[in-house]
Amino acid sequence: MKNPLRLRLCLFAAMTMLAFTMPSVAQNIRTVLLVKVKAGQEDNWKSAVKDYVALFKKAGSRESVTVWDSQTGPSQHAVVWYSSKWKDMGEQDPAMKGSEVDIARGIARLSVVTESLEYWIDEMQPDMTIRSNDVPSMIRVGRTRVIAGKMDEVRTLFHDQLFPAMQKSGASDFGVAVARFGTPTNEIHTYLGIKGWGDLDGPIGVQKGMTADEYKAFEAKLQTLIESTEFSIWKFDPELSYMAPSK
């Protein structure tokens, strides 16, 4: 991940992370770059990101990147993009050829105001994904740590019970991803699109798509297979994101 051109991630890393831009059917490799900005540098970081986005827009890049702001937990940003193949991880965006100097300048500007970066690379599960044409205004991200040797059972439980319940709940955007790099590989990461905090005033997601007894049984089974689950809320930042034109 040290390829300077691919460090546009770092650009977004510096400029900024659970789906963000909804992937196409063929884009199942998701990279989430978690960015912590130095104290007192938030405005400078956002300004640098906007200028960096303008550079990609001017060049007509075909690679979308979405930026999300944390609403819970540590103050940070998540930059998210998708790839179709692993080899794409180290390749330069053809549209950016000739912009190397501007890219390097943007990365340098971002690095000055960035405290730390963390990469998560996941493999999306196409058979457990719900997509809409719009990026949700907010998402609830789940991070589930699975007991060693129980991953297959959890994936089956998610596929056979959780996902049908999500479909029944009317969720507009939902996805399940298996951790590959950057976090322990016994983790499953999910995202659920929500309209806002008001959605949390009632049952959402799997709880909404099951009866009380079904949900109780599902939770009881899940708890025997996992170590923990934690949820966080993220808000889409359209001003810092780049939505590539349709191919």
C-alpha cells in the first residue's frame, strides 16, 4: 500500500470509511481508510480534501470514493472505495496519468494535518447485499468478532436468517463483508443504511424483520458463536466525496 499513486487513498486517507459508495455487482473488494485528523486541523483537512476531489473530477477519474464522518466513538473519517480484482489494488487510475505532481502535492498537504491512518480491506458477500441507487445519508456499521472455528456457522446463520430478515424489514442498503486485511480475519463487518437518528427510535434491521420470538432465538444462537459485536454510526459527507460519472 505504499505505491505513491495508490496513495490517493492516502490522499483520501488524509482527506478523510461500512459502503459507502454502493459497489457494482462485480466490485466485491472494499477498502476502508480510517483517518484521524490532528487537533485543530479539521478545517484545513477538509479544505485539502475538497481540492483533492476537484483534481479527480477535473481529470474525469472513473473511480468513486465516498467519505463518512463518525457520529459515535472517536472523532474520525472513513474513506471508502471498491475494487473488482486484487490486482487493481496496486494499479494507477489511467485518468490520473500526467497528474502525478498535483497528486503528490495533495498528498503532502493532507499528510501535514493527518494524525493517523488505518486500512481495512474486506471481501463483500454479494449474496447478502441490498443496493439502492442512492448513497444513504447515514449508516450503522457492525463489527462482529467470531469465535475461532465458528466462521462458517456464522456466515450460514447470516445467510439463512439475518439476510432474509433484512430484506423483509424493507432495508434499502445493507451489506455483509468478511475481513481480509487490516483487522483480525475472524471478523464480519456489516452496514445498514438509515435515514437518520430517528430510525433508532424503533426496531430496525433484523429486529424489524423478525417476530419477537424469532429474534430472541436468532440472538441466542448468535451469542454462542461470537465473542462480541459493536455498532457505530457514520454520516455521509457529499462535499468530500467523489462520485465518478457513469461508465
